[in-house]
Amino acid sequence: MQHRLKSLLHRLKLSPEHLRAGWVGKWLGKHGVNPDLWSFQRGPVARAMVAGLLPATSPLLGLHHILAVILAVILRANVPTAVVVQTANNPLTIPVYYTMAYHVGELALGRPTKYEGGIPEKMRKLDQTVGLRAKLRVLAGEFAMVVVPLTVGCSIIGVVVSAAGYGLIYAIWPAEGKEK
């Protein structure tokens, strides 16, 4: 199976050789030749769960792939696995996940949830505000009320889910002779 996977990566020009020769290899430098970045052994794959799930749970939409690759290089994790795993948070799961993360953040901060049913009042307040600067101040205030609990909730969930993914790989993957 590992031979077929290497063959597929080579045909898709995602093999270590192709990546080292291109701009990714130049960007990664000596880190791009680390065999753990391309190894499908238990250690690198377990670390890839962390490298993929942590960015997947962050509120930084649009940066998940980039963060997964950077974390994979730092953690010496399997890069393809980290990139695939980070897609756990996708357009179908984002509304549910971010709502849950917001509520977890509110609970962690010891604050009652403030957005239950308050959106029509907030929209009326925005409509009654005169001037573009005043409207932007209202929006910035509302944004700040959401960003802090969302970030806290995403961080808590990210650490828990990443640790669970790491532990799951070690629990279900049989040990190899030469573990890294």
C-alpha cells in the first residue's frame, strides 16, 4: 500500500522529489528533506493529526492549509496527512463548529451568551446610527464581542481535538520496529 501511495504522490507531482525541486522546496530549505515530513509511520502521522487539527479549529479562515504545512514542518509531521486532516473543518461544518466554539468560549470566560435572540435589536441599533464612522464603530464593537469568546473556544476545542487525534493514532496504529 505504501508503494502505491508513493506512486500516486509522484504522479500528482506531490512526491518529496518534486516538492524539493520546486518553490516549496526552496521555501522549506533543509526542512523539506526531513524524511518524517513524507513518512507514513505512526509517529509522523500522529504528529500530523496535531498539525492538521489545530489549524482546522482556528478562526483564521483561509489560512488553514498554510498553517497546517508550517506546523507539520515544525513538528516533523507528515505533510500530506496534515493538509488532508485540516479539512475536517469545511464549509459544511463551519456554521455548527463556530457556533459551538463561541458558546464554549463564553462558558470558559464565565460570561452568559449574549447573542441569543439579540440580533434584531442590534440590526435596529445599526440602522438608527447615523454616519459611516459611527456605523463602523458599532460593527467593531459587536465584532469584538464575538471575536474573544470565539478565539478562546476555538483554542480550547483545538487543543482537545488535536490531543485526541494524536492519542487515537497511537491507540489504533500498531507499533513499528523503529519508532521516531
